Amino acid sequence: MAIQPNKPSSRVFLIVGVALAALAFAGVLFALNQQKGGGNTASVVVAKKDIAPGTAVTSDLVSVTSVPTDATPADAFQSTTQVVGKTSAAAIKANTVLVPALFAQLGSPAAGGATTAGAPTVTSVEFTLRKGDVALAIPAQGTLPPCGVGTGLSGDLFAAGFYVLPGDHIDILVDNGSGTVRFAFQDLPVIRVGSVGATATPGIFIVEVARSQAELLTSLVQQKQVTPPPNPCKAPPFTVKYVLRPQSEWGKVSADGTTFTPNYLPSSGGQLPAAADPGVTPQSLDSIFGK
């Protein structure tokens, strides 16, 4: 009887084919996932568990994890050492990416000048300043420069309704003395609001500013108090308003938390639309009423 020659089993081919198909499918899923997330991640600090308001953060409450770059806040903390010791200003859910706005500034007088046991809570601001920066007091309310040329605004209109709080960032609008307004200083972190123990509307903001800019800002603020120039109706440059900046446009804090790079933005964007309404004149009123 003739012996049939050995032939490869069709079952082996089937198994190999299924395995190759599975590998190809996994490769496609991986490629799609990489494309969706851009393939770029960043290491950020997140809450390991829910953190109640007023909690002093300890190392067991936070951890570093990787998240997609396009979902990472620009000012997200990148090291747990930047967060440990801070006090939460609001409830923080587990897995929340931690940013400065979630934490209270230690020793900051609360709105209305809240005190502890009848005495103001005081912590030196020097421990919150970054190397190369200084703390500078600027007026929270505007005054009139010489000749009455000025904003004429009440304090709440001058200072964003006094909604400026510790941890916010502000820009400063300046008039050159001739009615031209522009952004002068931008992205200044506010580290204190009002004086320690104050019980009324804040009179000052304490901002963190680069040492190289402190003289310029001081000169600008002081212009409102100087002796009128030879031409008293020619006002020097003066501050017009403070404006709050959205957190999404804050500058960048270095990974070790020692430096802050302000984010200066051009004064561009949406322009005022052309008026479609020609307006009302005495002549048009006469025509409407048959005069």
C-alpha cells in the first residue's frame, strides 16, 4: 500500500492566520490611540483622593502621573514638593490636576480682614516669592492726577469690582497722559489683598514683580502723587484700571517652582464691529413724525 506524503496541516495555517490578524488589529488600535492623544504626555501632580477645603496637603494626598499634553493646564504643578504644605482653598476631587488657583496663599488676609482669635493671621510674604522677584504694594483704588485728568472711576470700577483675590493674575492698563490707553504690565501674580487686619475695602494689592520692573511700576504708581508739571493740564502717565486675566493665559512656572515667566499677550483679537445702525438725527426724527 502506498504511503501518502506528509502535508502541512490546514489547522496550523488557520491558527497562524488568526494570530497575525490579532497582531495587526492591536497595531491599528495602538496607532489610533497615539494619533488621538498626539503621543505626547506630561508629568503633573494630581490628587490621590478627595481633599476637603482648608486641608494642609501632605505627601500621601498627591502623586505624579502622566496625562495627555493637550489636557494639561499650562500652570499645572509638576513636582509634589511644589504642593506639599499648601492649603486647599476649595474641595478637590481625586485625580484632579493640581494648579495654583486651587490653593490659598498662606497668611493672606481674607476678604473683610478675617482674623484668628481676634488677631490677624500673618505669614511673611518672603517665603512665597521666587528668586529675582520682589513684593510691591500698588493702590487698589485710583486717584486723580493733576488738573483733574484721570479715570474718575470709583474703586470697584478701577479694580475689577474688588474681585481680585490672592492667587489671581492681573494686567495693568495705563494712560500716557493724553488719553491713549495701553497694557503696560501684564500677568502680575497677586500675593496679598489689603492690609493685615483691615476690615474695610482693600486699599492695596501686593503683587509679585521682577526686580528689574519694580522701579518702573513704582514710578508709574507715584505719578499720581507728584507735583504738577509746568503745564498742570498735561498729565503724566497714570494707571487707568486693573484687569483680571483668565487662568488659561497665565505664564509658566518652572518645574521646581522657583521661577515664573509672565505671558505677555498682544492687544489684538476681536475688533469692534462696524455699526449697521446709521443712528438717529433731528432730521430723521422729523421725517418719522411728519415734520
